[in-house]
Amino acid sequence: MMSPARTAIVTGAASPRGIGRGVARRYARDGWGVVVLDIDGEAAVAAAAEIGAEFGVPVFGGLVDVASEESVTAAHDAVIAEVTTGRLPALGALANIAGITSPVPFLDTTLEIWNRVLAVNATGTYLMTRAFLPHFLENGWGRIIVMSSVSAQRGGGVFGKVPYSAAKAALLGFTKALARELEDSGVTINAVAPGAVDTDIRVGSTDEQEAAIAASIPMGRTATVDEVTGVIAFLSSDDASYLTGTTIDINGGSHLH
């Protein structure tokens, strides 16, 4: 087994065709220890076993509802126990990938929908970052990745309407403000803002919707999961040590500043 120097925590990492799963696999491929967390705890444990067997690195899987402070605290304690006992290397990265969409038009949006979408997409990133940041600061090194979206920059889309766009926009401010607080701590925080990505989040979309999405992108296609994970891998590396508080767009030219 390889002996990676650091461990990466990935939320929303159980779905076989999701960005989170792709990120977890990329970290493992690059030699990191990996923590696979998901609201589906059983699927997270299974994904962790699969990734560990494939790449030969230490991997831990567990349950987390990122919108619940109690659940995040329990996940944190479980992860730290793995690190303390030496089953995982020291913590080095947190990839906040967990999220949900909101395809409901504004006037059909209930307060329950609004609160849940913001809780998972925005509050979840806050809770996870607050829980694990002290360990990065103690180590003097860390990489925090925030998952925003092109919807935050241009507003809406087929799968993410007002609540989703608002939550993802909040994360851009979160990233910049926390980057200023971290200053020269050795811990960086950066956001990625993907456009349409070929994941199972689009299961159930019609051929017409898929054609409209592709037609709206100058490159004429959606991104692959690997194209997103490659950027996250870079932001998590030593090569990105001078990047913090920034947002990297991964949208095929569908939103140009």
C-alpha cells in the first residue's frame, strides 16, 4: 500500500456518476488518503471500499448530512479517530461537493424548498469547513474546495433555479471572505464553478433539454466529470499554493466575464 502524506475529505461522494465520487477517485489516484462522506452512509462505505481496493490507499467511508450540525460533528469525530489511530494520514484537503438542485420556478418555490437548498449547498459548506479548518491550521497546510456553479454567475438554468443560484452565489462570497481571514496560514480556499456536467444529476432530463443545454455552450457539449476533478486536483496541490479566494470557471465558454 502507498503511504500518502495527506488525507482529503470529500462530501457527496457516494453516487457512482457524481462529481463527488470522481473527486474521491482522483485524490486516491494521486496517492491521497480519502474520506468518502455522503448522506447515504451505506453507499459511502461501499464506495470507500471500492476506491481503496482499486487504488491501494487508505480510504474511510461514512455518513454525513452536511445540513445538520450534529451529523457534521459526528462525521468529524469519526474522521479524526481514523487519523489519530494512524489509519489515515494527516488531513490536507476538504472538497465540499455535496449539493442539491432546485428545478422549481420561483413562484412555485416553498419556504421548505428554499431553506433545504440553502442548507445543503451553503450551510453545509460552512459547517464542514468550520469543523475541519482547525486541523488544517494546526498542520499549517490545507486546501479547501468550494463547489459553486455557473448558475451563481449568470442566474438559473434548467436544473437550478432561484434557490440554487442564490446558494451557489453565497459560496462565492464565502470563499473570498474566508480567504482574507486565512491570509498567510498555509491554508487556501478556492471555488470552482462548473457549467453543465455529464453526471447522474441530469437523469430524467428529456432529449430536448439535453440538446438545448449543449446548444447553449460554445464548445457544443457538457463537461466530463474528469474535466472538473482535474481542476480540483490542481487546486489541492502544492502547485496552487499562491491561489486563494479565487473562482475557476469550468463551463466551456457558456459564461464569459
